Amino acid sequence: MPLHRSTAAVPSAGRPSPGAADGPPHGTQALRRFAPFLRPVRRTLAAGLLASALQAVFQWLSPWPLQVVFDNVLNHLPLSPWLAFLPAAPDQRLAILSLAAVVIALGLAVFGYASAYLIGKAGQGFVYGIRIALFTHLERQSLAFHESRTTGDLMSRLSGDAQALQSMMVDAMPSMVNSVFTLTGIAVIMLIVDWRFALLVLGLVPILHLSLSRFMGGLKTSVRAARRQEGAASTVAQEVLTSIAAVQVFGREEDEAQRFADATSEGLEANRRAIALQSALTTMASTVMALGLVPIVWLGALAIIHGGLTAGKLLVFTAYLRATYTPIRQLTKLAIVFGQGLAASERLAELLDARDELPDGGAPRTGRPALGRLVFDRVGFRYSSGAATLADIRLEVPAGGRLAIVGATGSGKSTLVRLIPRFYDPTAGAVLLDGVDLRDLPLAELRSQVGMVTQEPYIFRGTVWENIAYGAAGPRLSREQAIAAARAAGVDGVLERLGEGYDTPVSERGATLSGGQRQAISMARAMARSPRVLILDEPTTGLDAGSEAQLLQALERLARGRTTIIVSHQLGAVRTADQIAVLDRGRVVELGTHQELLRVRGRYWRLHEAQRGNASPIQFGLRGLTALLDAVRPLTGGSR
């Protein structure tokens, strides 16, 4: 089933991440950040490295049967002391050496497979652990963190960057390890066989190193740029696809396609530069190695002519030299894979090191559920940038009471209610639940007591009953319990009329459901949570009159016996509240019951009259002017 319930925290606004001033980690520093993720796979990795070492041993042995055949079978030279066990008959020697060549070939195959499989398996587990940790880490970050980042970029890192790191660990790492073992062993053997020729061959190493250093800097820069642009392209794609209705209705398909093409082309150009550099590096390495073979053969032939070297030894040397071609070419071809992996590790480490989490209140204080008494004690709030959103909010809601919050768009209504589940923490004052500062409560305990029904309910891919069960604060609800919650909320009539009832499949974001059906699921989900504090944030906005009336009845049942905070522009949904707070520019400017606020004839009264259709803005202006004249007339001695 695609749904799962997360207990991750969603903390508050805008603290800088620790270490942010030091900048994001780079290169091997970023890779060291992931060292702890190697612990669960260290045994598999060690076995893979051992297999790779044994593969390299067989690679080291592979030229020797041919040398013995050439010197001691065909040319009848005396055997070396370490080969004294071979029989004297040439045909028997040839048979044993052929069998040795077969054993070496099989050893190469077996240990090559074991190395690739075990190191690849360890790499998969390594990247899997990083992905899970990164996803869990992102869940715990605050709304401010997510609001400051694009979903496309986060998805690019979670998917594309993790895949690039996986390619480096699973595909490139086994080849690199084997290549390094092979080259190291060949260098040692060549030094043992003839140190003069070995030094001649090893003299190519500084040239290769300079070539590698020359190209790798530009390669890493290009790969980093490509990864950044791929994140930008993902952001564009995410924005367009999640707003496809608006794109189509305004006919902006071509513009958005061009925007995506522009973002993609920059990444494509960076990738082309990286490929060009990697191709140049491979060509340079191949050329150096090919040219290096010429003096080896020339000097070796001279040594054979003058009796200082056997043809078999020269054959071994040239075989080893050629054997270095494959690992060196492999390493140069892997440069772009390692460049992508290092760039990806930097982006992943930067994200994993980002910190914007609220401190948890610690262990649960009591085993008893909350009563639900809420107090806003001189609460103020401002985002990390910008003016204060809330200032000096003083409100009290008794357990089981109802507080309605009304005000113009941008007055701070939604920000105020988001302080209750600690989506944000106040920057001044405190919010108290049953006399305890919310910051002193464990997040899990606090949020288990809070339910929300919002204007745009969050509907997930799955079935209707699975979406309802998602709201449970404790163990997962069964299908029957989810249906019982819907009936208790009074929305069963809406949901049972769906094509397959509670088993109706729901598409992403509930696109196949009407607004009323989505709200019915949201209300049933809140009922499944059985919260002590219920937040209703514009729950009926955008619904037709029939759906609104039906869902208002359901909301009445849902709110019964619970501390309820109602945010609404529709005064019909708030008139029965125990208190109504009118917000303006982040401050409470009026507070009272529906009738009390009407008698004041202030902002609430004007909003009420406007919704009744009894007044226009011009009439309000005339009334305001008349009131002003009435106020100043006694001072001027005039009369009406």
C-alpha cells in the first residue's frame, strides 16, 4: 500500500544551519561525511576488497606461463629454482603450464565476479542508507526550510544525486579497486624482475599524473555545474507539472517548454564539456602508454642481443606493460563517473548537514491526554526576513471552547494557528496547552493531540479508507475503524456515494475527487485522530452552497467536545463560536461574541454587513464620513 504515516517533526522558521558559514563540504571531505553509512556493510565490503585483491593476484600471474613456455620449453633455457618441480619432458611441461593458464583464467573469472558482486552489494547498501537518512532528515526540517527550497531541487538530490553516488560506489568502485590492486602488483613484480626496466616504465607515472591533474579540475567543475543545472531543470519540471491546469488554461505550454529547454540545455552543455575533458584524458593516457612501449621494446631487444635479457622476460615486461593499459584506461574512463559521484556527494552532504529542526520537549510529562486549554500569552512572530507577522497576541480558549479567528487576507490568521502544532515557534511570548509551554512538550505527544482540517486537504495516492486511516495518532487503523471514523464525523453519506465507496482509488492530491469529497476525507481523518485540539483553517472555502451546508453539519459534530480554533472568511461558520478574534496586521483589534461584535459596529460588523449584501464599500465610506462629522460637530458648535 502506498500510504505510510510519518512521525517526523515539521519545525519552525529560519535558523541558520550550524557550520553554514564554513560553506558546503567538497570532494573527499564530503565523502568522509558518509563514512558512518559504511558500518552496516563493512563486512561485505571487506569480502569484496579481498576478492578484488585475489583477482589482482591472478592478474599478476597471468603472463608467467607464457614466459616459461617461451624460455624453458621452446628455447630450452634452464629452469629457475622456483620452477624446479616441473618435469624435464617439454610436452609434460607444456601440459602443466597450459593447465596453470586455465586455472589462472578461472581464478580471474571467479574472483572478478565475487569482487564486482560483493562491492556492488555493499555500495547498494551504502547508498540505500544515505537515501533513507536523507529522506528522514528532510521530513524533520521545518516549514521555513522547505519554503526556502524548491521541491524540484530536493527531488533532484534525493534521486539524481543519490543515483550518481550509487553509480560511483556500485559501478565504478569495483573497477577502481581492481585497477589499483593490479597496477600496484605489476609495479612490484616488474621491480623484482628487472628494476632498470621497471624504473623506465614507472617513469611514465608522473606524466600520467600531470595529465590527470590537468584535466580533473575542469572535469569536476563541469560536473558540478551539470548537477546544479539538472536540479534547476527538475525544479522547472516540478513547477509546470504540478500547475499543469494553469499552464494549459493560459496557453503557456510553449513558454514553459522553452523554459525547461533553457534550463536543460545549460546542464547539457556542462555535461558535454565534461565528456570532452574525459575523452581527452583517456586519449592522453593511451598515447602516453603507447609511446612508452617503444623504448621498452627497443632497449629490451638490445639487451637480448647482448645477452643481458631473455626473450621471455622481455615478453613478460611487454605483457605487464600492456596489462597496465586496461586499468589505466579504465581509471580515465571512470573519471567522469567519479566526478559526478563527488559532485553528488557534496550536494548530498550539504543537504544532510542543513539543520532547521525544533528542539524536542523531551520525555512525555504525563500519560493522560490533554484537556485542551489553550493560551496565547503575548505571542509575536516574524519570519527570518520581513516585518513581524504577529504581535502581542493575547487569547485564551478554555478546554472544549471555540475560538474563531477572522480578518483580511494576510492578517496572520493561518500563521497564528500554525503555532499550535509547532509548525513554527513564536519569536516572542508563548503558546500554552494546559498551562505548559508547547516548547516543553514532546513534539509527538503534542501533535497526537492536534487535528487539522485545512482549505486544501492533503490527499495521498491510495484508497479512500487508507487516506482516512492516515490520520490516526496511534497504531494504524483497520478499514472498519476508518469507516467508523467517517460515520462518526457524519461524512459517510458523501463517501459511500463514490464509485467503489471506501475502496475507491484516489489519485495524487485527490485530483479525481471534488472539493467536497476531499474535505469529507479530511474531516474523517481528523475524527480518526480523535484530537483534543481541532484546527479548522478555511474548511469550507470554495464549496458550493449544498456541500458547504452538509460539511458544516459534519464540522459541528467533529468539533463537539473539543477545543476548536476556526479560521474562516465565511461568518456563517463562526457566529456560534464562544469568542471571535478579529485580526488586522498581526494584532487582535476586536474580541467578543458574534452579537457583541455586531453591537460595536467595527471591523467585524462591516465584514458582516458586506457578506449580507447590505452595504457597499461606498456606503461604508459615507457612513465613516458621517461618523467623523458627528464626532467633530460638538467641537465646532454645529448641529445636524
